[in-house]
Amino acid sequence: MNDVEEGYSWCAPELSNDLSCRDALARVRPLLSPRVRTIRQPELDGIDDRYRRATIP
């Protein structure tokens, strides 16, 4: 996330690869117990908010 906030200097395929981690989280989230989803959701929301602030004008 810090790389995106500071200005991502890698090429587009590298960024796509890095973002695939977030996609993987979205795919496995439904498999997690409600308790784990509830505990981890604020952290995930915070990371998503940081990404939006860094990428959306």
C-alpha cells in the first residue's frame, strides 16, 4: 500500500500482480467464519480506504 500512496514506480503487470492479493482475499472471504470476517473487516476496510484515497482523484 505504501508504494501506491508514494507513487507506484513498477510497471502495470507488477501492479496487477500486487492487486491480485486483494482479489484473493475477496474470493476467500465467504469461506471464513462470520466471527473471523467481523474481526478482520475493519482492517480490510481501512486498507481499501487508503487505496481509494491514493488512486481516485
